[in-house]
Amino acid sequence: MNRYASSVLNTLKKKYPEQKEFLQAATEILDSLSLVLDKHPEYENKGLLERFVEPERIITFRVAWTDDAGKVQVNTGYRVQFNSAIGPYKGGLRFHPSVNLSIIKFLGLEQILKNSLTGLPIGGAKGGSDFDPKGKSDTEIMRFCHAFMRMLWRHIGPDTDVPAGDIGVGGREIGYLFGYYKSLVNAHLGALTGRGTSYGGSLGRTEATGYGLVYFVEEMLNTAKKDSFKDKTVVISGSGNVAIYATQKAQQLGAKVVALSDSNGYIYDPNGINLKVIQQIKEVERKRIKEYLNYVPTAEYHEGCRGIWNIKCDIALPCATQNEIDESDARKLIANGVIAVGEGANMPSTIEAANLFVSNGVLFAPAKAANAGGVATSALEMAQASQRIFWTFEEVDKKLHSIMVDIFHNCEKAANEYGMPGNYIVGANIAGFEKVANAMMAYGVL
Ligand code: NDP
């Protein structure tokens, strides 16, 4: 690692020793920026990296709400407004009991580079709460979302900060959040994306992250190996928004998806997953994935989500959560002949696992590039809303496809330029960073 990058990382480690996910993301990014820093010694004089790794603003707040039994519950809310150099802050909200400042900072840091890679004018942010939506009634979800927005609304706005969904925050939650925001500010402003199409949302946003992931991997396969999804066996972890639409697009392109999971376990269906059944269980009934066996008794269910990486496949798409593939999972996938790994979730592979894929010649699509389709389509939603016009599903999907193809080629080009051909981790970090660094340098020290 370059000396300047390494000294910035050491300071971070001393300052935030407990923030392990944030330090993991910072280590990966700073390591691959070494090559750019060697070329730009002026960055050190301007303290560019020190500013880049420190959020512009961190907001934490109390979220007090009342459950169905009349008991008052208290959660912690976060919004990390990390970097607004190239546009208003933009990034999702995560509701999950594991949420803490380290996780929100890691996601926010990644988001800066991801948003830059889309080529659209959006800065990086992330937020959420340690609230656990599992087992909550619809009215509890509504009360929590309203209480969360009661504390967040003053910090966001269509030209300031535009949150969206993430784990535990889908269309239903965005509806509750946006409705409350709208009544507080007394205006119909596009301050959240992922909205329903009847109140300012874009067609294609629901599908965008999963479809975009598959478009990116298809382009990578085609460019590097003249290959495609057709007739490939695919394993996808998770069964939420990203996993469902990655499954749909992979199936449309002729692949056989044989496994999906949730945090309790995974299903294996050698005949190919019946996606309609999954959508019924997950999107309509909001139940556990093992229910799949009630519809398809020939499939298998295994407790524990980790075992999914034992299944032999050509393409693996981790779409659940961070650090779900470690070194030993990566070794199993490689031994079973995986040819490509595309990260739908944010940082699903540990640094060691990602390095193993790259050094073993597995085509590796890093999250910040491969899952950028969701935020890119959110930016398209912002563009449509501000013009008061709406595009058809086909128009949005076409734009998404071309954005993902461009992101792939920008990563490929940066990797080649810096002498690391085929290393899309380095390519994505450099391609995303250069634009943000240029803008930060232009502003002087801020
Ligand atoms: P959802 O809440 O819709 O689904 C998450 C899925 O992952 C569920 O199947 C969930 O299972 C599983 N999961 C969550 N936490 C864990 C865990 N600790 N261990 C195992 N499985 C887990 O979220 P999304 O599909 O929206 O997000 C998935 C990933 O994609 C996240 O990393 C997110 O940051 C990333 N992402 C999402 C985007 C979007 O547009 N939605 C955009 C870019 C990235 P269970 O139901 O049991 O909790």
C-alpha cells in the first residue's frame, strides 16, 4: 500500500478501532487507490484522503414508537452524509438489528464510489436503524417509519439528501416514510426514491439492482470469455429484493438458478427455482424460505444459510448481506469450478475471499460496480420526478442496461490503465474515486 494511504488507514484504525466493517471497506479502497495516489502527490498536501474517509456529517437520533401492546419502544436512527462533492447525498436506509455506526459508515463510504461510477450527479450517504422488522405487524411498521421520519425529515430534501431502501426497507416502508415526510414539509418533493409509481416513483426501480447485477455480469462474461448466462447453473443467496430480481433476469437469459436463502437456511431445487413461489412466500406472505417445500416437495431445505456455497455452480451471486462469503466459502466455490462471482449485496465477500477469486482467475464483479443499478435507477427516478414526466418500463430498463455496460467498461479501462487487467476491484475503486477527487480538489479545502 502507498505510504500516504497506509498512514491514513493507520490513523483510522487508531481513531475507530471498534468499527470493523468500516475499517474493512476503508482498507480495500485505500489499498486499491495506491496506484492513483502515486500519480497525484498533490493530494497529500491537500489532505484529500483524510477528508475522503471522514463523513461530512453524522446524524444519530432516538426513534421512540409504541408497539401494538401499547408499550413504548426505543431504537437508534442514523444518517451518515458522507460526501456531497458531485451531487446531493444519496443512499439507502437499512432496518436490521445488526445496524450500528460501523455498518452505516462502511455502506456510506462504498456508496460514494458506487454513485460516482453510475456517471450520474449523486453524492454518497447511508442510514438506517437497529429496528427489527421481523415479526412486526403492519401497523407497527407504519408507526416505526413515521417515528423515524419525524426525526430525519429536517436533514433531507430533493437537493440535499435523498434516501432510498435497503435491507428491511422496501416499497411498503418507503410509502410510510414518504407519506409522513410529505405531510411534515407540506409539499410533494422528491426527497425519497423507490416510491410507488402512483406517487412519483419510477417503473423498473424495484427490479433495478437485481437486473443491473445480471447485466454487469453478462457483460463481464461476454468481454472476458465470450460467454453468457445461457445454460449456466447459478446460486444466489438471499431472497429479498436484489436476489428475487437477479433470479428473474438470470432465468430470462437462460440460466438455471438452483438455490436461494434467507437468514435461517437455504433451499436447493436442482430442477430450477420456481420464482413465482418465492415471490408469493417473500413478497406477499412475508414468510420463511423453508415454506418453498410446501409448494415444491422435491426441493431440499437446509438449516443455516452458509452451506449454500457448497453447491456446485458456474456463477455465484451473493445477494444477502456483508461478509457472507469468507475464505473457506471462496475455496469451496473455486474447487467446484465457479467461473464468475457477482456481488449483489454490499461487501458480501471478505477481503481474503475476494483476493482468492481474483488470484484464481475467477471473474469477480465487486459490489460497488455490480449492484449500482439500484441507485442509478433512483437517480433516473429523481430526473423523471423533477421533469414531471415518466418513462415506460422499457425505456428505464434500456437506460439501466446501458449504464451497467458503461460501468463495466469504465472499471475494465481503469484496471487496464493502471496495469491490473481483469482486476475489477481496483478498476471500480479508481474509476469511482477520480471524479470525486477532482471535484474535491476544485473546491479547495472544505
Ligand atoms: P431485503 O431486505 O429485501 O433482503 C435481504 C435478504 O438477505 C433476505 O433474504 C434476508 O433474509 C437476507 N439477510 C439479511 N441479513 C442477513 C444475514 N445477516 N445473514 C443471512 N441473510 C441475511 O434486502 P435487499 O435485497 O434490498 O438487500 C440485499 C443486499 O443488497 C444488501 O447488502 C443491500 O445493501 C444490497 N443492495 C440493495 C440495493 C437495493 O436496491 N435494494 C441496492 C444495492 C445494494 P431474512 O429475511 O431472513 O432476514
